[in-house]
Amino acid sequence: MKKILFVCCMAMMALAFTSCDGNSPVGVVNEYIECLKSGDYKKAVDLMHFNKEMSDTDKEQIVSLLSDKMDKSIAEKQGIASYNVDKADLAEDGQSAMVSYTINYGDGTSKSEEGKVVKVGDEWKIDTGK
């Protein structure tokens, strides 16, 4: 469980971006980052894909962990000032993509990362790898 929570934290930091079209690789990353920015960690967890079925209790624990970790991390950097999705590379099969983005914080620092998103049914989700 600790590994899953750690991966979720990393996925949240890596995928902190939001767009108007949540039904695309860029859109889900944008929506995820907006959730981080606003502190809506429950919705952020709902945007994640887990390789195994997660109980409501498991999801609540992940929300709690993310809230503790992300609130502190984002506050130390004086909040998310802005973000930009730099590019999205769709896999040949159309079922996954690598999305590169940059988050700019209120303290003037920025962080560029890349994260994987996967198509689950008709929806794009942040891949936790777990």
C-alpha cells in the first residue's frame, strides 16, 4: 500500500496540468494539475488509473496521503502560479501517450516533467504504474 501511495504522489507531481478537453492526453493532464492547484485530491485520484481494483478505503487513504504531501509541497513553493503542457506523444496503438509539461511555482521556480497517460475505455487516465 505504501508503494502505491508513493507512486500516486509521484504521479500527481508529474502530471499537474489541466485543459478544457479532459478526454485527451493533454486534457487529462491539465485537469489533473488543476485539481492539484485547487486542492481537489479526490478528483485527482479519480483521474488516476490503477492496474488493480482499488477499494473506497484504499482511495480514501491515497487522497489523504496526497493531501498531506501535496499541500505541504505546493505551499512551500508558494502555490502553482501557472503550467504548460509542452507536448504529447501518442503511442502507435493510440492507447497511451507520454505528456511533457512544466509547472511554474509562485516562488519563481519551475519543474519540467513527463508522465504517462493511458486510455481506459473511452477515458484518458493518469497512469500510476501500479
